[in-house]
Amino acid sequence: MLAKRIIPCLDVRDGKVVKGVQFRNHEVVGDIVPLAERYAKAGADELVFYDITASSDGRVVDKSWVQRIAEVIDIPFCVAGGIKSVEDAGRILEMGADKISVNSPALLRPELVRELHDTFGQQCVVVGIDSFFDVASGQYQVYQFTGDESRTQKTRWLTSDWVQQVQQLGAGEIVLNCMNQDGVRKGYDIAQLSAIRALCQVPLIASGGAGAIGHFAEVFQQADVDGALAASVFHKAVIEIADLKAQLIAAGVSIRP
Amino acid sequence: MSALVIVDTGCANISSVYFAFKRLGVDALISKDPRAIKAANRIVLPGVGSARQAMQNLQQRELIESLQAVQQPMLGICLGMQLLTAHSMEGDVPCLNLIPGEVLPLLADGLRLPHMGWNTLHSIAEHPLMAGIDGSDYFYFVHSFGVAANRYSLALCDYGNDFSAVIAKGNVAGAQFHPERSGKVGARLLQNFMEWQP
């Protein structure tokens, strides 16, 4: 049976892993390669590396660390951040990444998703979506440039519409980051993830809000997501992956031991 | 003569396959030169992307006849496995025709596609490639097309319906999953391949 995936997310800035709360006040957590290796050995099912400054700075970043990760780890990994073209994506994939994830550049030019699909195949193409619940309108809205607080802005897209749009363009997987929950460890946004699940025919990864082992069980059992992504609980050793997996298996979730 | 040549198919996962063998102590040669392929002890045919594009790449590199004439042990990975069969419906394209079978869209019985993530195998054959691997081991899959179970299947995987996770005929074998990204058990399959004497 296909296992649900546990996915540590490593935010990368200038070659270091960092972590902020609600996308702000980033602190250095450690070097990329040793952390990646540690998570792979601990039983992570996949890793995601987000270069959180790339899109908002408008620069091409040094991605040589991608190859160093590919050399040491034996589980799949995805790279996100600043991938604006088929050429950008090709370089990352050649260095050994299994998937590339696009966010702001896809919002600026949705055709990018189709081009990536047509060149590399659907399985390589992940679309990351930063979604914020606007209390005034009662709606989930897509935001862009979330790596830089001063440039973060609301887009014209409702999250549900954008999810359907990127699937039509050829996305192979969607990572839904629920911004209201990010970094606060109060649990995943089950209501939003369940609503998006109903519209999402490709694998859906939950992101934002994990703080306890019970949150993972909830999101798999109640929102039926394919994977759960988390950062600070792993970086700060609040949760050990081995404990998490043992408890999820005990709770009846399909998990790779 | 190289112990192992990884065929440069122009597809994406070549470096991860290279590094996986490197972790086993095998320094492979990545090549699209038919002479290097012919001289290799073993050959890996990697592949990610679409069958039509990959077959075009092989044709442009004038590798189709060389690969069809291979006498050494050869392992296709993911799309590379699918290219070993007679035909792929992904782009409706003839393939290398080394192992009977046809690549069809997965019949996932309503489950989400692509089939992406870690899954187990069943109906595992007694075969040197499968030594040390059992039904409790998880392998990493990413695909939307597959080869139905047939007499050349060495292991099946169930995702809505059974499909071939590993196939082999004579000196040629293929894995639908990515052994280079399947942790220790994936490394075991690659090690088995390096020791395989068909």
C-alpha cells in the first residue's frame, strides 16, 4: 500500500538552512548537507529545499549544494526557489534533484507549469502555493514573494481556483502552505486542506502548522493528504522522525517504517 | 573497459543514478558512445520524462541498435525499464523490444495519479536481482504509465491494480521504481545487479 510521506522542509538562505516564524525573523539552523543526511538516515520519506530568498531578490542563486545533496542522500528530494524557466529547472534536475517546485514564477507566468510538464514530465513538476485565510472576506487567497516580508503580496487568485488552474497546466503535485498556520505549531489547517483535497486529483502535500505528533495523524486521517511537510519541529528536535512514524503506524496510518 | 556504463539518454535522473552506484563503490561512466556501451561489463538505462522524447533521444544518438544488441547485463530504471518493452502508449511509440510487454496508462482504479511515493512489492520471484528483498520493503515510485503483470514480471506492485515493479528476460531487466532513491533496499537491488550473472 502506498505510504503517506513525512517530508522535512529545509529553508535555504545563502547556503544555510534557516527557519523563521510566519516567514519572518530567520535564524540559522545549520549546514544543508549534514542536515539532509541526518533526516534521510532518520527515516524521512522525501526532502524539500526551499531557497526562500530567490524569487523575491530577482537573482539567480548558487545551487551547487543540490549536487552535494544528490551525492549523499538516497531518498527523493525537491528543490524550490527562483526557478523561472525550463533552463533553470533543467540545471537543478541535472544536478540530481528529483523534482522542482515553482511558486511565484508560476503566478507571474502560468505557462511555465505547462512548459515544465512538457519538457520533464508531470512527475517532476510540483507547484507550491502560499495560501492565506482572509478573515474579512472569509476566503483563502494566494500570496506571492512570501520569502521577503517587504515584497509579499496578495495575488488575484483564490486558492481553490489556482489549484484547479495548475492541475490543468500539468502540475504533478501540489504543496499547500497554509500561511496562517506557518511556524506556530498549532496544527495543520484541516478545513482548508480538506476543501482543497476535494479539488485536487494529484498528490497533495500539507504544509504549515505541525507542532505535535497528533497533528500529523489528524492531517492524514481527516484531510487525506499524501504527505505532510514540516520544518521547525524537526530542526528543533521537538519531534523525532522515528517516534513520529511509530506512532502513526500505531494509529493505523500507512507509513514506511 | 568500464565496469558500468550509464547510458546518457538525455533524461533527468542520470546524476542521481551515478551517485547511487558511487555510494556502492562503483565509478560508472556516463556515455552516449555506442563503442563505450558495447565495451561495458554492465549497462544501466536510466530515464525520466516521456517515452516518445526518450526514444527520440536514443534515435538521435544512434543508440537503438546498440542497445538492442546488448549481451551484457542491462538494467532499465523507471522510464528506462518501460523503454525495454515493445511499445509505449505514452506517445504511442515503438520501444526497444527486448522484453515482451506494452506500456499502458496505470489502471489506478480511482486512486490519484501519478503513483508517487513509497510502496511495497508482492509476488516476488526467486531471482538473483531480488535477493534479500521481501514484501515488507518499500520502494520509491513516480509514474503514470506501467507494464501489466506478465510472465517476465519478477515482482508486482498494487496501486489500484497490479503492475510490474520489476521485469527481466535473459540478460535484460528493469525496475519501475527508482532504486537510486529507495534507501537501503534500493541500494540492495543495485548491488544485486552488479553481482548478477545471467
